[in-house]
Amino acid sequence: MNYEAVIFDIGNVLVEWNPHGIIRRALTSDNPELFADRFFGGRIWRSLNLGEISEAEAKRRHADEDDMRVGEIEAIYREIENSQEPLRETADVLLKLKARGTKAFALSNNIRENVSRLRARYAFFDEFDDIMLSCEVGLLKPDSAIFHLACERWALTPPTTVFIDDHAPNIDAATSLGFQTILFREPAQLNALAF
């Protein structure tokens, strides 16, 4: 691959992100997969990722609108925090890219409080030239507008930029805009960056 910059997703690329596992560990549910799909695919989680509400407001809304108990809500958010262990091999790729002078950015559908905790916990987040979060710009991948904004803000051109994400619709959107892409499944795929 020939490139000048690399954009990383965060969840399931740099840190573990398993919504079904989060619910299985946080709650006793007859159908944790269905619960996770509703919770993380619901309106409240979307508003949180768009930056329309804070984590504290999301918790209040889950109690009021989803008829959840406070203990259940706290257990889920605690498990979100505790489960996001680093994917060390990917973090090592980031460090190698920076060591050879490559620009590296993060573009993530994420919530402010979560990324603040991740940045405080894992030093490799300091290696990024910049991080753009959906909650800060009011846009979610795969909306092409967030990719255009990233290119404008970071002075990037899609053909000379590699975008790494674990979600196929995000990869499809980036590919349609001319980015080089890697649909992330395991760190070995990043050998395509030619180390």
C-alpha cells in the first residue's frame, strides 16, 4: 500500500468492543444478544454518540424511557468501561507508524466520557495527531459528511489515506469516497501497511 496517513477506528480496532459480551457480563438476561442490540442500537445510545446528551443524561433516560433499574444501568456502563482492553498488536502498529513519521488519526462513533477514560488509561492514544469523535462533531459513520470533515480538518486526500474499521458499512462508505480501506478482523491484516 502507498499512503501518507492512516485513520483508525477505536472500538474493535484499538480496544475491545463486544456489546453482546458486555450485556452477558453485566446482566442476567434470557436473551443478552437481543438486549444488547436494543440497548446499543437504540435512540438513547445514538443520541449519546451524537453528543446530544451526556452519559449521565443517558443513564437517566434509560431509567425513565427503557424502564431499567439504576443498578442494571450502572452495571452496563461499568462493564463498558472495564471491558475495553487494548488490542496491543494494533497499538504497536500505531507506534510503528508514528516512529516512521506517518500521520495517524482516530475517527470513532463514540462517547466523550468513554474516550476520556480510554485516553487516561492508555498512553498510545497520545500518539495520534488528532482524534475526531462523533459526539464532538454531531455526525456518525458511515455518513459521508464525517469523512469529508475529517479530510478537511486533517488536510487529507482519500486516495493517499488508509481507513481501518471493523464495521463493513463504514468501510463501504470510505471506499466509495476513494479511501484505501482495511476491514479489520485481526491485527495481522495490518501487515498490508508494509512493515
